[in-house]
Amino acid sequence: PFLVSVLSVMGCCASIDGAPRSTVAKGEAADALATKPIAAYSQDGAAADLILPNSLFVSEPDPRMFGNTANENKPEWTNKNWLKSRFHFSFAEYSDPRRSSFGVLRVMNDDLVQPNRGFGTHGHSNAEIVTYIVNGSLTHQDSMGTKETLGRGAIQFMTAGSGVQHSEHNLDKKTALRFIQIWLNPWERGLRPNYGGRVARDGERDGKWAHLAGAKGAQGTPKTAVPINTDANIYVAEIPCGGTLDLTVGPARKAYVLCVEGSASMSGLATGKMERHGAVKLFGTGTCTFADPKPIATKEIREEGAACHLLVVEMAK
């Protein structure tokens, strides 16, 4: 259902079923959404909606809510609060009926965690949870006896099913951690909990799509992809300066594309420009071309990022 081709290459806070939720929001105010467009354009019969970075709700909860000590004014910190989380959909203290979900995609949180901080033990149930590490290292520990630390380009996945307890921490004392956490609605409730990790493979996302996760048992899903209990696929790619990349959405399918790093112009199904933290919803059949990638400097992550780094959640309509 998901077709891609390279034209040229010159390149967790809560649970659906009522886990603890944050109540303190800082950063961009929630009521600002009332005066900001949810998309750069949206016309009758349009094939796409562009989600602007400055329209996202930003949460910066009190460190005590997740078992952390007080914030510290250290030179290695890249944000004044231990956590800065951008919510693409309604989550925790943020509720907007226009952004409640997109197909089976229920949550996409873009999290920045400062050194030696994290989320203490908390519970989840009835969700397929996939976490993509952008920078730094993420340490996961759970009630199934798993403990693992993974870095850039890796994913951690968890079937929360009938219920699981886990913690997530940035144990590095010098480097901030950034990750994208995705929650997907499963085919059925009460599944047996499961956990796994997948490390990045050399060159797999350089100027092409790397298939990170796919529906369990689906025809055409590579063995290297993590099996998930829902009709969805997750892909990532890094487009170097001067490169272009196509993404084609098939009939009865749609996709949510996140710009993880850098920027790119779009043509085809969507037109305009994507920038870091922003996204585009593709719900028409056809091809979107990403081109003219350019890096964007940021104070939040000190390592240099890709010219354009994209993450796609593709699913049934």
C-alpha cells in the first residue's frame, strides 16, 4: 500500500486508559490555538493539510510529577525545564477536538528531556507504542523484566495490551535526549504485553525510506521491520542537501508525515514548506515530493541534524 521512490540523491507521559497526566503547561499557550490556523491551507477536496510548528501545544510539566528533582541551571541543559513536549494530538492537559487522532494514530509527542532526568515508573494499556530516538540515548525498564538503552535512529516498541509498567530515562549527565513517541490503536484490547528494540542500520535512511515497523503478518513487510498489532507502517528517511524523495499514498490509505529535523519544500499531493516539528496530513491518493532540504539550527539539540529528516506513519483510511 505504500510506494516510495528516490528521484535523485545528492543525501510518554500517560496512558489511554488513565495513567497519570500532567496538569502544568508552559511554553506556547493552549488558547493560542484559537487564533492560529490548524493548517496552512485546507480546501474542499484537498489532498493534504499542513500542521504548522507554532500551532502545536507545548507542555513543560513540573519535575516532581515524574519523580525528578528540581530543575537545575547547568550549562549542558538546553531548556530551562527538564521536559519540553510538543503534542501533535490531544494528550494529558491538552484537549482539542480538531486534533484528537488521525486514523489509528492516537498520540505523537515530540519530547526533549534534559540530562539525568526522565519518566518514573508509570502504566500503559491497550496501545501499540513506538518510540523513535532522534538524539541522545533512551533507557527503558519495564515490569516484563526488560532493560535496554538505545540511541539515534533506533526504535523501542511495546504492546501495552492488558497492562504494563515501565520507566524511561535519559541517564546521560551531559547530553539532552530527544525522541518521538507514537501511540497507535491496536486491533483488539487486552493483548499480551510485549517489548522489543530495533537499532539503526548503517545507511538505511540515507536518501531513502527505512521501514521501521509494520502490521504483524502483513504481506510485503520486511523481516527487519518491527511487527505491530495494527494496520500501520512507520518509515524514516534523511534527505541530504540537493536531494529529493517521493512518497506515494495508495488508494484507501493515508499518512501523517513529521519533519523531525531540517526543512523541505513539497509538491504534488501537498504544496508548501515543512520545518522541524511541523507535519503534513496526506489523505489523498498520489505522490508528494520532498525537495530543497535545508538544515535548521536549534538551541535545544546541540548536535548538527540532517538537512531534512522525515518520519511517516502510513495507515488505512
